Amino acid sequence: PLPSSPPGSAGVGPRPLFHAVRGGPPSGSPSSYGPIRYLSPAAVDAVVAALPTAEELTPRFTHKALKLAEIYPEAAWEKADALTEFLLPSYTVLKDFFTWAAGRGEAVLITLER
């Protein structure tokens, strides 16, 4: 099963994987859905070390697990190709970005905007 936060527990999750999407400490700057969050170069390195490969992630993916965890968008998990057409392409972009930032010793700012 995928590690996840219990339904309704925004802001809780296994670190450093949680930081890959929700970020680290607030930077003090607001955005549409809460503060912009900051990951130091060391935190970015920790995220990269914790992110599994797509091949490692695939066996852990099940439509049922994502639906039970109430992962947004819930309707996406009804589709048979949700893994190959939605989740893995987005995950690859996320992993590539963090790998790029870590390779350059960069910090990362994370915000959730509309």
C-alpha cells in the first residue's frame, strides 16, 4: 500500500516524501492555499533519496489504495489507465525536478496555486 495521511489530516505524512509535494517550513509568503514552503538543499537531497523509482512505485499502486486514501482527484482512480496516463508521467516530472535541483545544490520553494 501507499504511505498516506489519514483522510482529513492535511499537513501530516511520512517525511521526507511528504516534503516532495507539500513542502517544508513556511517561508512567510502567502499563496492561494497557504504559505509558500521552503526546502533547504539538504531537504531536497533527502527527498531525492526517498523517492522510489517508477519501477518500485508501480507495484505499490492500486486503484483501491488511492481511493481508500481519498487521494485527489478521486475520480481519476476509476480509470484503468490512471497509472500510465496520469500518475507515472506526473511522478516522473516531480522526480526529475528534485533530482535536477539536488544536483545543483538548490533549495526548492513549493506552493499550491489555483
